[in-house]
Amino acid sequence: MTDLPYRPAAGVMLLNAENKVFVAQRIDNTLEAWQMPQGGLDPGEDARAGALRELEEETGIRADQVEVIACAAQELLYDLPEDLVGKLWKGRYRGQRQTWYLCRFLGRDEDINLETAHPEFRAWKWAEPSDLPDMIVPFKRRLYQDVLKEFAAFL
């Protein structure tokens, strides 16, 4: 597994006016896990453009409905559990190396639409930032702790 590269990706920590974070439950998972919007970058795609594209593809929130507040100072990594390495991304990656963006949602809750062209989420809510590590699947817990550290000054 350590011979495999990390998949280039980006993520968005989206804050509402009350400084709560957007989280959603994946359609392909029945766990009570919640995650922030994130996903792989297309070849040659800029991380910021990819993060905003993923946000729209997953939530219906357009780039003009958010303000980018900050970008994490470094890429953040997570490793897949061994039993998922061969199943996800055709077995080509050991995990992801993600560039994270902190954004402010400028729209209304009614603007959020999970019924996108290729739905990924089944439910969403606003959560307290400090609750994030306990809401995510265990193998991403450290990643979410790192995201919180990166953006602590803004929370």
C-alpha cells in the first residue's frame, strides 16, 4: 500500500452566518457518518477551482454563493483502510492529499440542493466545528482534526 501515490483532491469547510459547518451523509454509505464536501481533482485542474466545482456538484452551491476566506497552508493527507485500497479509485491510490479551503456561505439554506446531476449525499445539516472529528468515518478523523487546526484562527 505504501507504494501507491495519494490522489490529488480538494475540500471545502463551508461556514454559515453562525459559524456552523456544512456536513452531509453519503448516499453510498449507511453509517451515521457526516463529511464536508471534498473530491478528486481533474488532471491539470487548479485546487481552488476543483474545490468549488466539487462543492457545486455535491450541494448545488455555486461559486458565486461563497466567499473563499482561507486556504490551508499545506496539503492534508489521509490513508484508506487496507480493506478499501483495492476497492476505491480502481486500486490506484492509498488515500488522498487534499488542499482545503475555508469558505463563507452567502446564500440561503434553500439554495442547497443535494439532488444534483450525480447525487453523492442523502442528507445535510449545519454542525459545530468542534464536533467534526466525531462525525466523520474513523479513518478520516485525523484529517478533520488537521483541518480544524489549519482554520482555528477563523473559527
